[in-house]
Amino acid sequence: MGEKVDLGDDFDARITTPSFGGLYLTVESDENVCASANTYGENQGWHFQKTSDGYYKIISKLTGKALDVNSASAEQDGTNISVY
């Protein structure tokens, strides 16, 4: 893991995916997340809340659900990211 950076207790941002051509992390259904072109929609907005260990919980502005990684894998198509 990289070095921790303190960005404050909470903030809103969009998440880009440089390895996929600069696409944005987007809630595409009630739970599934994908990378898609920028729409400036609420489904691409994320709220970051600092946790007691100094990391951030990332919550969808659209659904109020947190990002969750399911079946983590080093393979490009082996990991699904959702909100839960």
C-alpha cells in the first residue's frame, strides 16, 4: 500500500481510472459499479469519510452505500466492485 495522505475528515470527489483510459467509477445499478465516460451525474459522485484508522470509507452519493470489493483478484476481469 502507498503512503497515507491526510485529506481531512470528509470530502466529495469523483474517482477516475487511469488504467482504463480515464473513465470514472460509476454506480450503474442499485449495487454494481463500473467504469464509464464522464456524465457529471450523481452516480459518479463519492463521499469520503475518514475512519479511526486513518483510511477513508467511500460512499456513493447516489445510493448512500459504501464501495465493496468482491472476490479480489489480480486478473483484470476477476474482481467485481459494488456498493453495499
